[in-house]
Amino acid sequence: MLVVSGLTKRHPNALRPIFRDLNFSVSAGQIVALVGESGVGKSTLLNCIAGLETAEAGSVQIDLQNMMALGEAERARLRAARIGFVFQAFHVLPTLTVAQNIAVPLLLTRVPVAEHAVRIGALLDRVGLAAFGARWPASLSGGELQRVAIARALVHKPQLILADEPTGNLDPRTANEVLSLLLERCREQNTAALIVTHSAQVAARCDHTLTLTPEGLQA
Amino acid sequence: MKRRAFMLSCLLSALADSKTATPQYAKVLRGLALQFPRDHGAHPDFRTEWWYVTGALDLPRKDIGFQLTFFRVRTGFVEALASPIAASQIVFAHAAVTLPGDKLLHADRAARANLGAGFSTSDCDVHIGAWQIQRSVSDVFMLKAQDAQFAFDLTLTPTQPKMLQGDAGFSQKGVRAEQASYYVTWPNLQVDGSIVLGGKSQAARGKAWFDHEWSSEVLGEADVGWDWLGINLADGGALMAFRIRDAAGATVFSHATLRDVMGRTQTWSGAAVQFKALRKWRSARGTEYPVEVELRFGSHIVRTMPIIDDQELSTRRPAPVVYWEGLVQVEGTLTGRGYLELTGYAGKIVM
Amino acid sequence: MTLALWLIQAQFQTRFTATLLSMLAIALGVALGFAIDLINTAALNDFSRAMKSVQGEPDAVIAPRDSAASVPLTAINQVARDAAVLVVAPVIEVRVRVDNDAATVRLIGLDVLTAPAVMPDLLPRQSAEVSGNLFGDGVYLSRALATRLKRNAGDEITLMRGDATWRTRIAGDLPATRPDDLIAVADIAWVQARFGPLDAVSEARIRLAANTDVEAWRKSISATLPSGLVVKGAADEGARVSNLSRAYRVNLNVLALVALLTGGFLVFATQLTAVAQRSTQFALLGVLGLTPSQRMAQVLLEAVAIGIPGSALGLALGYALAFAFTRLLGGDLGGGYFSGSAPTLVATPFSMLIFFALGCAASLVGAAYPAWLNRSQPLAAALKTGFAHRPPQAHSQRGVLLVALSFVAIALSQAPAIAGLPFAGYAAIAVVLVIGIVAAPLATHALFSHLSRYDLPPAQRIAVQNVAQAPLMAQVAASGLIVSFALTVSMVIMVSSFRVAVDTWLDEVLPAPLYVRSKATPLPQAALDALKRPDAPFVKSESAAFSGLTLDASRPAVALLVRELDRNDPGIRLPFTGPVIAAPLEQTVVWVSEPMAELYGIKPGQQLRLPLLGREMNVFIGGVWRDYARQFGSVVISRGDYEKLGGRFEPTDLALWPRAGQEAAAKNWLAEYVKRYALEFSESVEIRRISLSIFDKSFVVTYALEAAAMLIGLFGLAVTLAASVWLRARELATLSALGFDRAMLTRAVMFEGLMIASIGLAIGLACGVAVGALLTHVINPQAFHWRMQLHIPWFVVMLGVVLTLLAGLVASRFAARQTTLLPAARVLGSVQ
């Protein structure tokens, strides 16, 4: 599903690259944890995979398409079609309702509006927010917001989930619930996932762990 | 004897302010010898005068009728006004073309003398703008008229001498001696030139009839209109006849003149000239005209057959006048083509 | 599209006030533009209709080039015989006074035989109670005139023109004239017999055959006519009517567009802050897969969503405005070109579409830069830290740009008018405004880095640092002020310069204490003779006569002033703008006005061919004098020269100098003549007062537009300040958490607002002076052909500065309140 090969990224003004010649892959249904110390470049790697940042060398293949070979607009479309995102800071749009937030990927991938209600309703049910569709994000707790984010990440049935510290802002109990939810849903939909985390517990629940160090990637 | 001119002169003199002195119109006197070309020109001392050309063309098509008439009216007022453009002499003109099997086209103009209109007192030369009837030294008349629907530019060449109607040009029009006009006719004029129809200029050829008549008083109080015809006969002769009617339609005065191809002239008057309506045509305005008339005079019986029925005319300027005037075929003991004029059938003029 | 609508809806809900203000600003701009267009079009149509009602709609008109001359009957009769001519309708028109009424009336002599074809609206109707006919001795009055004179058909009246009088009676009315026409009609011959001209008429109106090539006909017939006559086509008539007020109308329209431009600026401010505020949201959407062009389109769509209702509202508002204006003040926007009753407004779909599109375009243009910024936001960074503005361009680059723009502005200011309109001048004004906007960051940087060197109280220091670090918002706020203040100042300067110039000019052209006019009909000889008698209480009197010369059939006529002045010393009566050149003795000398010199490219010392007295004549240009009264040019000739050419001097105006100490006696002496001949008497002081009040009235609309621009500018300031404060809500909350109290924060924000307003005003003032100079020295001479000195009313300008600063303070206080009202804890705690 995701194949990263020879990926090298340099900071604009630094001599040393952030990472060099990274090679790994994540197959469909596989859930991979990416761990490493702060500042080692985990988020940058994630950004490169998502096409938000460009790398100097290498390739990022998502569903056989090389993200790095695409223009900005195509990258955006590829993200919309194939990738779901979960962020540490939730990033739920405050001016849209819960249901509208979840509908955004459907709108971006031009899923017929008639299907929205059913799909969003089912997902809200699955993430335990059945009655929350019409609520505004400001009235939700952190755990609830992240559930909304997970629903939004999965609603358009992406092949790949990119999650950046999805439980970083949550208390341990809620974090556990939310993580379970994310893993269950990924497995249910046979979605590949790459989860950046500091948490050993989180890493332990994934199928596989990759550790990013200044020297490179270690399995 | 044109109804229109008569109406106009009556109208205009009726309009004249009662305070202003009635002008001294020149009188029509028997025995005056007309002099030409001087008497082809205008006679502004008389109240009414017209130069009247009617004709039938054989080119570009058979039985196309055409007409161009200039009326000069001495209005009788503002004669003392110190202005060269005072409305003391007004000229009206009327041009028409009859299209056989189709319709009548007509246009008119009006202007005061010195302000768009003009006439000569020494020869036939009258115009309003570019419309004109003008005689050249060789007795050829030049006619010009233009309008949006038609235009013509014709020369009329005499094939016979002119006719002085009545008594050497003195033409009695009623029972009283003053009811008379000076009347000069030139029949059987050869027409050449061009006519524009539907925007297309075509060569024209045919025969025409020229009248020049001036007077100061013609009709009596009770008279309402008249029937008149002027026919170029097929054999080269010329026939002119008229009757004046009262309100009941009875003949008040009638007259006929026939000049044969040898130049012999005969006249009939009174009971010897009989008009009888054979067929009446009702116009869109509701007026009935005896377009087919039987005329008996002496041993002759002729009848008129209009080229088209609808040759009714209406003009609004300066006052509404409705009458019938058009090209007719004449058959009977004499045959020919010419114009028939039927006036006073549309009722009294509303002033 | 659904997403776009959700976002627009969300945006309008969260920034309701700012969005509404932008919408209103667009609406105001559209409304002003549309209203001005409606009124002008209506007034112009009305004016054309009024002219058509009197002149009819002839295909061509033969008229004398010199309005004092006439068209000979021979020419009329010659033209009539042309085959293309259907009707020649001659008229004699003279101005007469009726009985003792003060108004002068147009007496039109026409021929009822020819008039119907060309000017049916002027046809008289004989009254049933009056005997006689349309060719007779009688006049026919328009309803307005009969009402004014309180006369009925059958009444005797006396018409007077100079010493000629016509005692006649009212024979009927003019049923088809317009309700406010003061017209009398009579038979042309009667008018000619009573008032002349003999053997001639004033003009002839011609109907041509339908298929005539009017232009070709006009050329061929012109060649056969005397040179003193001009053959005008129908197109000329339209062009002349339009030319009459074209420059004035275009100027007003440009002013209205400026109002719209400032509206666009407000959209700019609103959308820029909207983009900044939502940078995290847009970054998220970008990560989720919204393409860059979709992110740009979203901002533009929002602008359209502001523009469409704004423009629609503007159209409605504009119509209402135009309606109210025409009801209250008639169709004249103060230019003095149109007068009379309220014209009918006609909103054509075309003009509505144009103004609607302009409103949307202004909104789109305003949103263009914010949209572009939104497109180029770096997603990952924006998602993390919010709005990131690119570091400002290097200042040296801006300096170069400023110098280049200044050269462009100077070059444009030197360019000539295009089609009689100062388009390059308008462009130069736009460039000056751009210069102001480009200079804003330089000035902001300079001021704030200078301020940061001082030891300021903490609140103020925070404000200074903030602006120095994130100058974009400050620049936006300042730019809005720069544009609106520059425009306001420039208008004030232009109007003031003009007013001062007119004031001095009035001194020069009104040398005598008393003036008597007989309004277009010649002064009675009896009065002129009486003036010459030794017992008349006057030291001196000078008279003048007026007529019009048609030099170019498509332009309004040039005024010909015949004056009693010394041809060797015209300078004592005419305010010359340059040298006066003595003419050769045998030559006729004239002095042309500034507009005439500019319109026809005339220089002193040149020879000019003038259509005087029915023929073309060579005259010598002795000099150019200043004339603010006649925009289409005027030419002065001395009475001596005029009479030498064979002209009849029939004065209509008198300037009088009473003997010292006999001022009261002089007025009494005049009163008798004034009463007897219904003359108009005025003192120079009064003429000055009236002239200046007319002048002031003519700028009412200009003032309204200025106020609108200023208001929009202040809106812009308030919106941008509020937004910039809103953006920094978290920062301010942090400060508050660190121990700043509410008052300190308010002070900080107000100080910032004050600094920004000061920069805006300073640059605005500089630009305003520059634009004022452009208006005075480029736009005015090119559009109206008059020049004047620049005069800056410092007191008014400074008052404006102070008031705007105060308004700025109020705006920033409002902005500060908005933020400090937010509970700090919530702001800090909120994730987004």
C-alpha cells in the first residue's frame, strides 16, 4: 500500500540531512508504529509521505502512485482519495457541525450527497457518537473530538491512515479507548496505518514498529 | 375643375379673418384673348388655379395611371403683411400612380410661395421643392415628382394643338355669368421618361392630358360636387365632360366637348349631356362612388370602366378631403383612356 | 460546492459585522455610481426630449454659424429644390418679453404647412372662441406660458424685443408642448414682419427621403451654400447634447467608481483578515485534500458572495437615491447643464448589469491578493502555527518601485486628453494612490523601528513590537485610510482651488458696481439714449451683446461677446492668462477664452477664420483670457471692430458706474427702466454671491462622494484593526495572564490604532495634495478647459486629519473592547 524508498530530506539551511535513504513499506491492513525521539524527524517524514513537504530524493508510493512525482494539486487529490489523517491537536473545524466535519472528505472525493447521511451515521455509531451529528465542536471534549477526527479519517474508506500522536492530548483511559477505536476500524476496513507515537503502549498494540533515529530507520 | 382645389380655396377664404377686407379677386370675363406662353404661367390675382396632368402608360406596363397636379390658392388674407413669406399664395401639389390589378399610390406637398414653393407668371413653371411642371420653349412639359413609394421624371410632347375650352378658353361652370373659369387643355401628349416603382427605375411611355384652369368663382351655394372626365380617345380625339351636382344628386350644370382626330370641336350643354351611374363601388370609408358611369351626349353613349375600383384619395393637409380620381377605360361609341373625377360623395367637409 | 457554501455560511456567521460592512461598502459604491448614471441618463434624455419637442427630429438643420446672422430665403428655396429633400421647415426664433413679465420667452415663427413633418410638437391649435386661422395675426402659447401670464385665448398681449413691439392676441394653444416649456408660436411671416430678419429665417429643419445618405448629402449641399451657413446632421445634435455635459458626467462617474474602489478595498481588508484568521482551517482542508486552486477559489467565492448581495442592494439603493434626488432637486446634479422638472428614471438592463458587474468585480479585485495568499500558504507550517505572512519584500526593492511609479505618474500627468477626456490624468491619480499604498510598509517600518528605540510604557512597547513583527495588518489598515483620505483631501483642494480662482476671476470680470440685463432681447434704445444724457447719474457705462458661433457642428456653440472696450487696451476688462499681442491696425482683433484656445488649439498672434455675420472672416488672436463661465469657449470682439465689419450692435447687457455719492439716485433712476422694460438689475456684490452659491451647489454631489469615501475608509480601519486584534487574541490573552490589565491592553491596541491612523493620514495627505494637484492642473484643464492656481485650505485639511484621528481612536477602542471582552482562559484554552 505504502512503499517508501530512498527517501532523503534536508533542512534548508542545515548540512546534515534530517533523514537519509529511508526504505520501508506498509501493506494493506497492516498497522505500523513510528517511534523516535523528539526532533528526529517523525513529523517531517509523515509530512513527506502526505505530500505536504517535498524531499530531496527517493519516492513515496501510495497505491502505486509516486506522491513525490506529482504536482501540488494532484498531491492534494491523492490525499483526499487515499489518505485519512488523525492529528494530535484533533483539528476539527470549529465552524462546521460534527456531521459536516466528517462529511468534508466525502465532499472532496465527490461521493454523492445522498450517500453521506448513511455513511456518516454508521460511522458516528461506530465511534460512539451516534447522537452528536448536529453538535458544534466547541461543546465536545478532547476524546470526543478525536473520535470525530477518526470518523473523518475513515469516512471515505482511505487505503492509508496517517496519525500523528493521535492520543497525545488525551488522558490515558480516553487514549486507550480512542486508540482501540482507531485500530479496530482500520482492521475492519483493511486499511494500512502509520502511527507516529511516543507511547510504548500505543506502539505495542500495532502490528509492527519502526524506530526513526538520526542514523536511520530501525525495524 | 378639381374638387380639391375648390375645397381648399373655400376653406381658406372661410378661414380669413372677417375683420380683414375681402380681397379683390380678378374676374373671369368672356371674350378675353388668351396669350401664350404668358397664359401658361400663373395668374396670382385669381383665387384658384391649377396645372393638372393625368395620363396612362403602356410602358413599363399597360394601364399604369399617373397624375401630377399643382394648385395655387390666393388665400385672400395677410396680403398687406410686410413679409415675402406671408401665406397669401399657397401651393399644393398632388402626385399619384395607379398600379393596375394592385393599388393606388399617392403623395402630396404643400408650401407657401417663396418658402419652398414657387411659380412663374410668364410661363408654365410651378414647383414645390423638387416636384415640378415646367414648359420648355418647344412646348415640351417636364414633370418631376418623388416620394418614398414612387417617383417619375417625364416629358410630355404635344402631338396636336392645345384646346381652348368653352368660348376661346372661357368656360362656363354654372348658371350665373360669374361662375366661370379660363380653361386650357392639351390632350394626347406623348409621354416619355422614367418611372420608379418598388425602388426600380424603368423606362416609361404613354399618353397624357394637360389642363390649366384658373378662376375666382365657380360653384354656386347649393352645389356639393361634380363628376368630370378627360379622355384621350384611341383614334386621336379628345373628350371632356362634366356635371355639377346639388345635394340631392341632381345635375345643376353639365357640359361636354369632343374634338375629333381632324380637329373639329363640338360642344353640348344642359339636357344634352346626361350622366347615369351604372355601378357603384363602396370604399373602405363607406363612401359610394359611381365608378362606372354612362355618359350620353348628342348621339354618343359611352361608359367608364375603372382600371381598379379603389382609386379613392384622402388628404389631410390642410383639411380632410376625400374623393375619387382615377384612370378609367372608356367604351361605347367612343373608346379611349383617361381620368374620371368624382367629388362631393364623401359628404360635407368638417372644418 | 457544498463545502464551499458551508464555509461561506460559517464565515458570514463568525464575521458578521465585517462581512456586512464590506457588503454595505460595495452597495454604497454601486449605489452612488448607479444613481449618478441614472440621474445623468434621465436628465440627458429629458434634455434631449425637451430639445426634440421644440426642434423636432429633423434629418438635417441649416443654420447660420453666427447666431446673430440668419439663413437667407434664397438658400432655403435652393435647398428645397434638391430631390432628396422632402420638406424644408423654416423657423424664425426670437427671444421676446411678453407684456411686463420678467421671463424671456422663445417666440417661434413656423410654417404650419411644413412644420408637421419635422416638429409636430410645436403645432399650434386654434381656439374655438377666436376667429382667424393659423396663418393669421395671433400667437399660440404653451400651457406653462399661458399659466404664467394668467392669460387666455382671445386676450390681447404685447410681445417686445428691444424696441420692436407686436400687439396681438392669443389665438390658441400648443397642445403638444412639454409641461414646463415657456414657448409662444406664431406664423413665420408675422414673426418676420414684426421682428425680422427680412428675407431670411433663423434656421431650416429638413426632412430627407428615407434612403438618403445624410452625410453625403450634407457634404454636397454644404458646398453649394454660403460659408456662413452650417448644415448639421441629426447625429451632430445628439453629439452636441452629449458633449454639453460629457466631461462633467464622466467626472462624476469616475468619482463614483472611486467610491466603489474604496469598497473593494474594504473587501480586501475583510478577506485578508478572513484568510489570516482561518489559516489553520484552510491548512487542515489542504491536508485533507483541498487543492491550492480550490483554496484560492474559496476566498474569491466568498468575495462574490459579498459582491452579489452588495451589488444587488446597491442597485436598489441607487435607484432609491436617484429617485429621491430627482424628486427633491430635479435632474441636475449641480452641473447646471440641465434644469426643469424631475426627469423620468429609466433603469436599463444594460446599465444595471454593468453596475452589478462592477460591484462584483470590485469585490473580486479586493479579494484577489488574499485569495492568492491563501493559495500559497505552506500547509504543514500553517497547521502548526497559524497564519504565516511571507517576510516583507526588501525595502530597497520597494524604494525602486516607488521611484518607478513616480515616473509613471509624472509621465501620465503630462499626457494629453483622449477623446476630450482626461483618461491619462485619471490613471495618474490611480498610480499616485498605488504609490501611497506601496509606501505604507516603508513608512510603517520606519516609524515603528524608530519608536522601538524609545523607552515606552509596556503596553505601548508591546504594540510597537507587534506592528514591527507582523506589519501586514497595519499596512492594510493604513492603505485603506491612505486611499480614502487622499481622495477626500484632493477633492477639498480641487474645490477650494477652483473656488478661490472663481472668486478672484469674479472680481476681474465684474468691474462695475451695477449691472442691467435684458435677457437675450436687445436693450431698448430709449434706455440707452437716456444713459447718454448729462443728467443720468452715471460716470460711465459699457454695454455688451452676445451671440453664438458654430465652429464645429458637433460641439456646442462658442459664445461671441461684443463688448465696448478699447482694442488697444483690452487688459483693463479681460483677465488675460498670458501676453496681449497688439494686432495690425487693419486687422480685426479678437480675444479668445482659455477653453476656446484649448478646444480649438488657438494661440495668441495667430490668424483664425471665424464665421462672423454670415461669412467666414480672418481675425487676429490678440490674447487668451480666463473664463470660468463658458466651458465651450468664448470669443470677445470690440464693438468698434464688430461695427466696422458691418455688424449691428444690439446690446443686451450693461455695466454701470454711478457717480460718486449718487448710488441711491442711480438705482432709482434705473428702477423706472427696469420696470418698464422688465429688465434684470443686479449689483455686482449680488452677482458674486449668486455665482458662488451656484458654484457651491454644483459641488454638493462631490462632497457626498467624498463623505462616502471617507466613511468607507474608516470602516476599513475599524474592520482591519478589529481583525488584527482578533488574530492576536491568544497573544493578548497570554499577556493578560502574565499580568497586563484590561486598561493596559486597551491602551496598547489604541496606541497601535493611533500609530496606524497617523501613518495612513500622513501618506494620505501627501497623496491627497498630489491628487489635488492632478485634479487642478490636469483633470480640470483637460475635461473643462480651465486652469487655476493650486490652493490648499490647510485649516479644513488639518481639521479633517484631527477628526479622522479621533475616528481612528474610536475604531481602535472598539477593536480593543472586542478582544478584552473575550475571557482570557477560554481564549488560551481553545484549541483552535
